[in-house]
Amino acid sequence: MSSQQQDQSTDTSTPASSSPIERASKVNLLGMTQAELEDFFLNIGEKKFRATQILKWVHQLGVVDFAVMTNISKVLREKLAQVAEITPPKVLEQWDSTDGTRKFLICMSGGNAVETVFIPEGGRGTLCVSSQVGCSLDCSFCATGKQGFNRDLSAAEIIGQVWIAAKSFGQFEEGATRKVTNVVLMGMGEPLLNFDNVVASMNLMMHDNCYGISKRRVTLSTSGVVPALDRLGEYTDVCLAISLHAPNDELRNQLVPINKKYPIAMLLASAQRYIDGLPDQRRKITIEYTLIDHVNDRPEHAHELAELLAEVPVKINLIPFNPFSLSNYKKVSNNALRRFQQILIDAGFTTTIRTTRGDDIDAACGQLAGKVNDRTRRSERYKIDMEAFTNASNDTIPVRLIP
């Protein structure tokens, strides 16, 4: 690339906005994979290699204005401007925590917004990405579930969160070090319920012409959509995390309702099949276990969990519950947390505790809420139920506020 091209490549400004009618007729190239871009260029009478050029301009240099892409002919740039656009989502608000965590509130269509969180730790920067507006699964300890559900995010809206974070930290600037080193699909939504768009966006994250993130540094977290998990290995070999949170079906049915459809034994068997199908047989499943005071944090729960996972290749990540306004659950005590961890360590499991980060800006695990035009009206029901609970004289804490 010439020096002139290098100077222009740092221009991340968006092109002048066109009319709503013009924009509606244009295709957004942001979320397209290399294969999809190649098909796009062939369909407009151009060569396939243009796909690689676009990928590098957008995802390596942060350029979204065709006019700046100087290794593409002027004629083609003008043609692209007529039929296509590269439009990342818009950041509505940004919050910075005292611990270095950064949270973005990102505008989506229909008056919705999702939250994305960047967590720095040493030389690593982990981006927690959302896959849906809200979530349909309604796990009882998660703020996102209380907001209800609106829709899936497109591939452009998912990879757009990575683009926004990279731009925010100057990653696209010449000579800059990579800030986003890890991506976890652990934000708002259940990734496997938005299968195609999630797979496409993960492929962009790992593509050498895009962000080049290692497959060992991209993690998909699922609450247990077994049919989709059984398909996952056909399309990718990213790391897998299972949101378990209970050692038996009776308790998990209350905490993670999808367990009623796909119980623990079925879920672990599917996860085992996924791991068995990976080229690297040293890979392990990450078990996520949110500890809630006097709900699932007792020593007997830890012993039961150790027995449950005895034959499964796992590492266990314990997550202290992070309170939010629509929940009466309480944070686990440090003593109970450490006792739970030690029981698992003594049983031979690699067991870590996830440090609570960004809780001063409601960016900690389980606190993401965003803005959801709730089609389910679940958020409205929870607010009513919370008012009733607050006014009641009952001192007990139910596992779920709504049956």
C-alpha cells in the first residue's frame, strides 16, 4: 500500500447519509463473510478478489467509506456507493468503570439497544458480545432475561460490536497494538438461538483478513440449546462454555428453564460430542456456575457438582451473583464462595473464580440489560411481581419470582 493509501486508511468517518429510500435499497457489507462478499461481487459483475480488499479495509483498517478505499478503482467505488454501504451500529452511550472496564450501549433498529462490555486484564482484552435484543430463555438470575425479548441481531450487528470496540481503543490506527484479544458470546441473548448470524460473525472474528483472533480466544456460551449445539461442530471449532449453574435437574429447572426441555445429561452429552469432534483433544469445556446465596452455594451442591462432572473434560468458572433491580437474590458470601471452590479443587477440578468487573457501571456478569422493546411483556410482569414482593411481609427468597 502506498504512503497516500496508508494516510487515507486511517479515515474512519462514515459517508454522508443518504435518504431513507436510498439506504433501504442498499446492502450492508459489514457482516458478510468472505464467501458472501465474493458472491456479491460476482453478482455485480466484478472479480472475487475484491472481497479480500473490502474485508481488510473494514475490519483491519476500520474504513467504512468506499471513497477512501484507494486500491479500488474510482469507477468501482462509485458503483459500490450506489448499491451498498458499510454501516456499523451507533453508540448511544459509553461508560468507563474505575477498574478499566468499558460498557457500550449500542443502538439497534426498532428503538432497541444492546450492551457490549470490554474487560482489560493485563495484556488481554476480552469483549463480551451480545447476540440478541433481550433473551427468550428467562434465566432467573440474569438481568437480560428480565427485559424480555425482541429479535435476533444480524451478523453485521454482532461483528459491528467488535468493530466499535476496536475503533474505540484505537486498534485500527497504524502501528497500534491489538486491544480486543478475546471475544466471548456471553452478552445479551442465547447465541445458539441465532445460529447462522453468530457463526458468520465468529468466522469474521477469526478470519486472517479481518481480526485474526485465535479460535482458542473466541468462546461461545450456551444455556443448552442441544439441537443447535449438535450442529455447531460442523461449522466452527471455537471454545465452548456451558451455563450450568446447578448440579441437578430439579434446581436447574428453576434457575435455567430451558433445562426442562434439554436436561443436564442431554446437555453434557452434546457438549462432550462437540469436544470429541475437535482436532485438539486437549480442549476442555468451561462450566459456568453462578453462585447465589442460599440457593446453589451449599457444600452439598459442590459435592454433587463434582460427582456430576467426574467423567467430563471440564474446567469450572465460579461466578458470584451480581445483584440487579429486578431480582431478590443475594450475592454469595466470600466464605461460601471459597469453600465451594476448595471442594471442587480437592475433587481434582481446575476451578477459578471470575473477578467481578464493572459492577459500578452495571457491566458485570448477569447485569446487562440494554433497551428492549419487549414483545413478550415479561419485563412488565416482573416489575409488577417485584412490587408485590416488596410489599409482602414474607422474608423468604423464592428461587423464581414468577412460576
